[in-house]
Amino acid sequence: MSAQPPPAGGTAEGAAYADRFAVETPEMVDARSRVAHLSGPPPVEPAVGAMLAVLAAGAAARSVVSIGSGGGLAGLWLLRGMRPDGVLTALDGDPEQLRAARAAFADAGVPAGRARLIFGTPGEVMPRLSPGAYDMVVCAGPPRDYSEHLPGLLDLVRVGGTFTCHGLLAGGRIADRAVRDPQTVAWREISRTVKEDETLLSAVLPIGTGLLVATKRS
């Protein structure tokens, strides 16, 4: 497993312990290795994956949407926490990431009916998804891929459901006002929109490269 920077406000030792605490299956380890060789965002850290599983279990999640397949690693964690009859829908505009996700699910023996993998961007796929029908929406891809579709993504979440975004604290760039690259600007817009939305209760968890979490209250 490649070294990851310590989370904002934490220590390298604390981050390493959090990742060791989150034990990955052999299939997860293989998925992580496979994704590490692909272009695109890095895979979710073990501590972040475990948090996604806990959130899915707490919501007794039956329907989850993942924006960005993450090579299947985030999906394996989500499926661990979801109900046995739950269905994960993962969409990705990167064919290599999607192929990696298919391989990860096949290696883990995930039944075909439990995971839907869709090739396409959020703008292309969202019209096929039902508003208010999902227990969780998880954004694991680059923020610019979905930032302009954020209102529609939030509409997919049912009342009491959870919305998450992974990676906003990477490199500490979001807190540095001098940094204005497109991805960081997208992160700032996403975090501001979520924070100011009165229908959401939100927090930033400084684990891995950062996890933005919000629960829809109304």
C-alpha cells in the first residue's frame, strides 16, 4: 500500500493506526493494487472505506449511488455495510476505472444483482436516477466531474440519508487561499454549498484525504 499524507489536524502515526484498524479483505487489497496503476483519483484509504461501511450500516442502506467507481474499492466497502439485499449503482466516465471495478466485484464474488456499473458522466446518467430514492450518495471521483451537478446529486438522497465526498483535504490545498487550481476551487464550491444548505447537517472528517459527510434533514 502506498504511503498517504497524514490527515489535516492529525499525525502520520494516527493516520497509520486508523488505516491498520480498518482491516481490508484480500479482494480489497487486490483492488487497491489494481487502481494504483490507473490514472484518476487515488483509491479511498482503508480508514475512509471503513467509515463508508459504518455509514451504510447505520443507515441500513439498501440503495446507494457512487459517483466515480473508484476501481471498485469504495464499492466493496459500501457493500460490506449495506443490507444483504442492497444494490450499489456506480457510474464512471473512465472505462479503465469501470473495468477495474468489474474485476474487483468479480474477485469478491459480488452477485450481479447487487452492483450496477454504468459507463457515463453524472450529467448523462443522473436523469435515469430517481430523486429521493437513495440512502447514500457517495462521490469518489474528481470534484470537477460532478460539482456542477451537485444540486441534482443532493436531490437523489432521501430524508435521513447521507451524502459524502472523498478527498477534499488532499494536500491541504483547500485551506490555502493562495491555491486556486480548478480542482481546489471545485472543492471549495462543493463544501460551501453543502455547509450553507439548511436541509443538511454536515461535517468534515479529517481521515485519509478528508471525507465531507452530510445528512439530509428535510
